[in-house]
Amino acid sequence: MSGWLAIAGLGPGDDRLVTPEVSAALAQATDVVGYIPYVARVAPREGLVLHPSDNRVELDRARAALQMAAEGKRVVVVSSGDPGVFAMASAVFEALETRPDWQALDIRVLPGITAMLAAAAAAGAPLGHDFCCINLSDNLKPWEVIETRLRHAARADFAMAFYNPRSASRPEGFAKALAVLLQECGPERLITFARAVSTPDQRLSTVSLGEATPEMADMRTVVIVGNSATRRVGPWVYSPRSAK
Amino acid sequence: MSGWLAIAGLGPGDDRLVTPEVSAALAQATDVVGYIPYVARVAPREGLVLHPSDNRVELDRARAALQMAAEGKRVVVVSSGDPGVFAMASAVFEALETRPDWQALDIRVLPGITAMLAAAAAAGAPLGHDFCCINLSDNLKPWEVIETRLRHAARADFAMAFYNPRSASRPEGFAKALAVLLQECGPERLITFARAVSTPDQRLSTVSLGEATPEMADMRTVVIVGNSATRRVGPWVYSPRSAK
């Protein structure tokens, strides 16, 4: 039996946002690999081995998954959201780069509902016009790169979605980002904090940049900053389709 | 019986990429509203009225859907991909803005797999680092806005996903965009053309910007331009997680 590797997105949390394609891959798998809380979302069954691993060991995890696929196993690497957006797909390809003998393996990337799109849907349509998507974690890039990107994004008048806005280990980064945004976009610009979207812990709040504080975000929060035309309608926030 | 409106994303084409949440809404609907080819993806059944409409009548369609929900019907507005990304969600909120009496209606936005994420998954992980998403159609914004955004995106070193790159009515726009990108990013930058992803017509091709021609895209194509670190590994294209 020949092995394969599927890099799959479980969506933001609600099982009704897991695609049938991903469910089918999980049903055929012999092994599931991923960060502990994501593997915990996969129902155990006879014949399925779960391999939960800690955060920040993405490359080790990717290599282990590729090794199992090379040995003939049917392996699903699970991410939350979409595997191609700040998740495991890039880590698997990084691992593949060092092992040309693995490059002919049967590998598929199975898309999922990424957090910003679930957050946007819960809030209305704040990403309904051109937008950008930035990982605010400075684990893998220097702050200067983040600041440059924020300034270009503001000057392009993109709406912006931010992943990993804040963690206990770097509490100051998000405060600096908010200061840059306030300077570039002004205090009236709308900002939406969407925490744990589609789970029982979901919490949504939209304020102006002038009212925003770093404590409004944690690592389970996706932050969406509107463009200059983003506005409220009833309980919703949306970006119009047109721009002048 | 009280009516509701769901603005739902059908994903890029493959039924295995339709979320169970969207399938459930369609199963409960009395009326489905949308652009002709998207409504054609919904299976007819007893008790379900299909309302296909032409392209470029988004606001009329949104108003009709809201009116039906106000009358007590259970209405699903269908978009391909995700309804919040260059699709019907913003049009519904625009229509809602002119009718405060409709703002208390039961409205939900149901996210879907948007074309760029399906395209990225098929190609590898070109959106695995910070990126932006631009609608290249100049129906709703002037070319100058598009050009400014392209230049900021390039200088921010974002990977970029483009929707609606090219149509018969404006064949020159995409050629201009390619010229701006070539100037800003240089001829070696990778560009992926992903046509009709997840359908039987899927066609994927990655070339350098120096090799790219406008004819490589049509209105069924999503185009992804890598960032300065995006590279090939085996048959794949990916953007590394880190930046210097």
C-alpha cells in the first residue's frame, strides 16, 4: 500500500466548518500529526494513531509526518483554519526542501476556512474590498519588517487582518502595532477583535482605533482593521465594494 | 414562521469543499438567490425556489433577497468561494444601509473556501507568509488605485493574490498590472496562474514574471505572485514562514 500525506485545515473550531474533503482524508488516515489542541479535535478510532506535539516544533513535526508517509502510512497533518495561512503547509515544504528523496511523495494540501474569513463573516464583511493578511508574531521576522508592512498596508488603504496579535512572551508588539496604525489611519478607523470565532468562547467587538487597547487581543484573537471606507450598518461592519 | 437570510459561500467548485454549515442552510432554504452559474450548483428540490440572475446586478439581487427574508422566507444568497471576498456579502450590507427597517432581520454570513486559498493549496503554499488580496477589476475602482496598491504590496514584500485579473471588456488592465509588477519585483519573481481550481477544468502553471503574459489569465483564473523568498520545491511553490 502506498503512503500519502495530506496537510489539512480543520477550520476555526466549529465542526460544521470542516470541509467534507478534510473529513474524508481523516476517515482514510492511519496517522494524524499536529499541535496538541488541533489533534484533540480529531475523534479517536480503531486503526488511527494520533501524534500530538507541542507548539514551535513545526519542522520536526513535518519531518516526522513525511517520514511516515514515505514508510507507506496515510498521514494527515492538521492545522486549525487553513493549512496554507500561517500554518503547517509551509513547514512541510521547508522540510521537503532538505530531502529531495521525499519530493515524489503523494502530497496534497486540503484548504480550510481560515480564521480571518470566519471572523469577517461573523462581523459582517470587513474584508469585502482589497485587503492584506499579516502575522504579527515576531518569532520568525523582525519587528521592522512588520512595521514596514503595516505602513504600506495603511497607505495602500487595504483592510488588514492580523494573526497572532499578542502573546504573553511579547506583550509589547501589539501595542506598537496599534500605535503605528493610529498614526497612519487616524483615531476613527474601525477595528474588530474576533476571539475564538465559531467556538462557544466566541467574542466579537468593534471599536475605533482611538478606543482600542492592546488588552483587547490575545493569541486566540484575529484582529481586522477596516479601510478608510469601512463602516457600520446595524450590528454589522462592512467594507463597500467600490473605491474612489 | 420568521424569515432569515444566509449569505453563503459555495467554495471554488468541488462539492467536497462546501462546508456542512452551508449545506445545512441550503437544505432549510425556501429560496436561493445568486448569479446564474452559482445557483446552477444548487440541486433543485420540492419547496425550493431558485432565483438565478445575471452578473453585475448585485445590489438588485441583494434587495430582492432581503425583501423575501422580510416576508418570512428562508433565503440563501449564494456566491462562489467565500461570500465576504469580492462577492455578495458587501452588496447585501450596502443594500441594508438604505433600508434601516431591514437591519433587525436574521442575517448570517456563512464563510466558504475562497478561490485564492484553494489555488494556493493546489500550488503548494505560496500564501504561507504575509500576503494581500486585490481585485484587479476596475469596474468599481479606478486603475490608479490598483496601481498604487500593487506598488505598496511589492514594497511591503507581500505575496499577492489577484481576483478577476482579466476580462474581454478590459483586456489591457492585466497587462498594465504585469508591467508594474515586473518593474517592482524583477523578472525572477514567481507567478502562479490557477484556473478553475478544484473543477475538472483546473489548470495550474507557475512561471517567472519575465515569462508571464496577459493571455495566461482569464476571468476564471486566480493569480498568485510570490514574495521575494517564494520558491519551488519539487513540483510545488511555497513561501517560507520566516523573513529577514
